[in-house]
Amino acid sequence: MLYIFGGLPGTGKTELSRFLAARIGATFLRIDSIEQTLRDVGYTNLYDQGYQIAFKLALDNLRIGLPVVADSTNPVEESRRAWRDVAYQAGCEYREIEVTCSARDEHKDRVETRNSDIPTLKLPDWKSVVSREYDPWTTPRITIDTAGKTPEKSKKELLDLLKVNWSQI
């Protein structure tokens, strides 16, 4: 199973995707980690190289039967379709999960006050978050709005929406 997370920075998608990966013992692929590593070793002017690496790693892991949790903004339909294509190539199911924060002030506060767990990663500021290209999702997906919720409540909602018997995992 491929779990495809997406959403703007500061919505809580990394916390939820990391939680799910740990809960089910999945391979966790985070575009921020891949792209920052590429920058750290000297690559500049990245376009979609981080995504391309993640697609290949996901396919390798899915083909040997491991579930994969993919954490990325997935701002455009092209990247979302590419993740679905990975699942198709691996012959496995996928779930798309969009994480939002509908409370604008809360979302802004999260963006402006969070710290990165990747030491060299420069986090986006609020202006760049709200001005970035972000296509509306048109495919069936699970949507989790984290506004006004504790991380624990959002995690429980994720598990409930995925409708998996978690006691067997």
C-alpha cells in the first residue's frame, strides 16, 4: 500500500505521515529530506529531482511488499499522478491523503513559529506558503483538517478515516 500525503507547509502532514509510517512499519519517504540532502551535497536549481528519487525508492520498497508513506507538498496534479503511477507499476493499492488547516491565523502561526528537524533546511515563510502554486485535488482522497485539533486528535482521525483494523498491526 502506498500512502500519498500532500498539503501546504505547516498543515501537519509530516507529523501525520511520520506517525502513520511508524504505526504500520512502513518506509517513510520525505521530499524535504531528499531535496535538502541534494542541496547539502552541492546540487542547486532543483526542480523535481527529489520527487524522482522518491518515486524510485517507493517503487523499490513496494515491489518487495513494504508499505510506503510519502510525505510531500504534492502541490500539482502532475506529482499526484506520478505517485499513483508508482502504485500502478508496483501493482498495489494507494490512498491519497490531503492535510489542510482551514483556520488561516492558526496556519500562519504554525508556519511562522515552527522549527525544522532538518538542520540545514530553510523553512518557507508565510508569504511563500500562500503564494505558491497549489492545484485543487480532483481525485478521491481522505482529507484531514487539522485546524483547532491537537496532533493526537488528528492522528486518531487519520486512523479512523483509513478504516484499518489497527489492532492487527
